[in-house]
Amino acid sequence: MFVDKAKISIKAGDGGNGAVSFHREKFVAAGGPDGGDGGRGGDVIFQADTNMSSLIGFRYKKKYAAENGQNGSGARCSGKTGESLVIKVPKGTVVREAETGRVMADLSGDEPVVVARGGKGGWGNQHFATATRQIPRFARPGYPGERFEVELELKLLADVGLCGFPNVGKSTLISVVSAAKPEIANYHFTTLTPVLGVVRVDSETSFVMADIPGLIEGASEGLGLGHEFLRHVERCRLIVHVVDVSGIEGRDPIEDFRKINDELRRFNPELAERPMLVAGNKCDMATPEQVDSFRTYVEGEGYRFFPISAATRQGTDELVRAIAAELAKLPPILRYEPEPPTEAQRIRTARRNEFTVEVVDGVYVVKADWLANALAGVNMDDYESLQYFQRVLVQSGIIKKLEEMGVQEGDTVSILDFEFEYVK
């Protein structure tokens, strides 16, 4: 089963927590803090695999998570770094963030791409020792790894895309010029999935050709199979438009040519500007007048025309040589560059230290999600640990805001369900 689109959830590993520990050794008094740091969480990495041709595996498994970093320990021992998760996808897969649609990675090459980064490990208490705070009984927890809902979209890597109405001979053409063996039959929509074939011109020249199935009028709006497979034309450097010039199915070749070009334009306006060659197939079944009439129209539109008969291989060698010559003048296959975070995401990042304070039934409620990480590392039974947390509140401006709102000594302040009495 060919699947070229999937939506999954990825989660990088969380960083390990820092340790609270004190050096203990015979004949060594007051050895001091020696809590080690937590290990870094593992990354989520995508890598192209040439042995894969479909995203079907992602229909049955939707959640992927890398390993968390291990917690630190005594004797200044840092926790082990979490193992990264490598997700293999077919070559040509584009990874997009589901929420915003931004491109996060294009797996067109062999190099792996980190899409979600693991969280940093928390500091052990060895980092918090000072001249005045010699026995810190607190450490920092690890930071969470990145989490995304992503859409995987496979866009075939082909130099040439064969477009045209069903049953015009695209499958026959790719079968005679390459080693591809698509199903061929005399009815519409015989080809249900894109077919790739390597066409060898000579010992040093070859290119990849794709048979794009199911294009009919209305394909860009979801009719037929075209809505599913038009995306595979986007990477093609050259389009070969195959038209049945014989009209044996009662269709007008010129009208067919116009309709398919319109569908390409509606789906992606850039496709209308893509270099195109026109192959008039089934010439052995057409009259000379039919071939000449279509040739006149196509060349009048500025396209090169090649009369062929894929079934008898008539004219196919000339078409292949012309394709190779045209490809030699064109840039490489399109690759999508990763896009930076959107403006909304940048604003959210810039506001990560923002907070709100409101009075609810006499309680000053502070809302600041970013404080959860600092609060998790506080030892409520340790005076120095509480002093550290108080400095965080002062430096972030929360204490100043509370005072501006008229907080008085003895009033209750609530931060992430942790309540305490305000003391000046």
C-alpha cells in the first residue's frame, strides 16, 4: 500500500535532574557539595532510507520519543546522556510542523537532520556553593525536551514527471524506456501509485522518470487520484506531457492538453512555469492530419513536440535524448530549505519569562509556567534553598509586581499550587 502523507508526534528526551550530595570520606571533614549534573536528553533525528518507498509504517505508530537523560549522582558524577531516536523515512520526505505548516527538514540527501532537541541536564548542588552558602541542599531539575506534532509528506525525487490523462500511455512509455514494470491495462486508473524508473541514455548519463497517475479535470480540487499525487510533480525538474493524439476514446487532444496544464497551474502556479516537453502518443493509430494539427497547436504555444508510439517504441529514443539534453541545462532537483520559527513562535519564546498576578478571594495568584522548572528544584525544608527561590522571584520582577498590587505581610501568595505567606 502506497502512503505518502502521515501525521505523528515526536518528543525529545528530558534532561536528567542534578543531584544533591555531599562528599564523605574518612578523615575529610565537611567535604562540601559534590552533586553531579543530569545528563542531556536524546534528540529526535530523521534520516532518509533508500530502502523505503512509502510512509505506511507511520499509519500504525503515531508517537515517537527519545530517551531521557539520567540523573546526576554523588562524587560529581554526571548522568548519562539519553540515546537519540533515529526515525527513518523514504528519501524525499518533507517534515512540517503540523500547527504552523513550516518546513522543519527536507530528507532529500543522505545526511541526518535533528528535528527535536533534547533538554539540558540540570545542575547538581556543586554549582551552587558560595562563600556564604557552603552547604546548598538543592539542585536544578533537567529541562524538558522539544515536543512537536509533525506532518510527513513524501515528494518523490524524480528528474522527469510524466503527466497526462489516464490511459494515454504513460505507463507504457516508462516501461519501454526504463526497467520499471507498472501494471498496464486498457482502462482508466490502472496505475494507482506513482511509479519510478531509471532511464539510461548511455554509460555516463541517466535520469529518474516518474509516472504520475490519476490526473483528470478537477484533480487540483480532489477529483480522481490527482489530488493525492500532484505533490509528486513539484520536485520534477522537467515535465513530459503525454497526450493521446489519436482521439480513439472520443477526446480532443488539444482540449486534454489545456485541461491538464490548467490543473497543474491551479495546484501550484510554479508548475506552469516548469520546462515542459510534449509527447504525442499513439501516433501509429492517428492520421497524419491529427498529428500535424496537434503539432501546430503545441508548437504555437511554445513547446517542443515529439510524435511517438510507446507500444511500438517509435520515436521514444529521440524523446529520451531530448529529455537528457534538456535536463543538462536545468538546475538540480528542488530542495526545501528549513524555515525559521514563525513570528508567533518567536513572540512566545520572547515571553517565556512573562507572568501575571491576580487577586482571587484575597489570595495573590501568580501564573508563570516557566517557574515550574525552578520550583521543582527547591527544597522547602531548607532555608538556603528557599533563599535561592526568593532571588528568582526578585530578579524576575514578581516580588515588585506583588508590592505594586498592595500585598501585605501575612497575605497568601500562590505560585503553581504552592502557597506561602508573604514576608517582607
